[in-house]
Amino acid sequence: MRLPVTFRPLLTRVVLLTVGVLLLATLGALAVLMPSEGASPWTTGDRVSIAAVGVLALGVLALLSRPKAVADRDGLTVVNVIVRRRLAWAEILGVRLRPGDAWVHLDLADGTTLAVMGIQPGIARRQALADARLLRELVTVLGEAHGTGRDAG
């Protein structure tokens, strides 16, 4: 297996960023093109507010497109919307992606689970299943916690 491997919902990312850019462009154009004279003129504050909403929307959509997981020889780095966590392979006991799950879940040695939002079957189910299987193989090959139950897809 070639490492590092990056797991990222590419199609979801493209959709979110495209919608964000289009929304920013639309709201920016609206802020520029609205009348400054007449019965209900737009003030500079109105224009700035509309443009700021576009920037904020793009920022939120960019944040939602952030999730990924990067596997290397030493472990797995999970980057979710806000939180980033580095795990050694020995900390990961299992990889789960059951029908209906929004993303992969890792069973950890400390008894907790961790969502891996970088592998999500929403738009690209086949890719998510393949990624979950590859991640499970990496856990098996590189981890020290062998012989635990794992079920992906």
C-alpha cells in the first residue's frame, strides 16, 4: 500500500465549494446592482451586509468541505469540520460503516468512537465503501490491535 493516503469526499467538496462561490457571486452582484436612488434605495450598509452574507455563506460551506483523513505509516489524522485529531494505528480497534451511517466511525482503544467525516457515502457510496475497506486494511496491517471485529459496508 502506498502511503500517505488521503480520504476525502471529493464530489461533496466540489458541490459545496461551487455552491459557495456561486452564492457569493450572486449576492455580490445583487449588492452592486441594486438601485441607489428611487423609491427604496439601497444604502452602503445594505450593500455591505448582503456582500458579508455571501462571504459568511462561502466560509461556512468551505468549513463543511474541510473533512478528510490522512493515513501514513505512523497513524491516521482525522480532520472533521472543526476538530483535528491524530491517532496512532494501535489506538484504532475497528472501522465501521453500516447502512444508514452518514460517515465512517472508528472504534478506539479507550472505548470511544470517532467519526471520520472524510469518508461519507452521501453522494459517492461506492467510493466511501472502497475507502472504508482500505482504511480497515490499513488498520489491520499497520495497527497492533489485531483480531477485533470490523464491519464496513
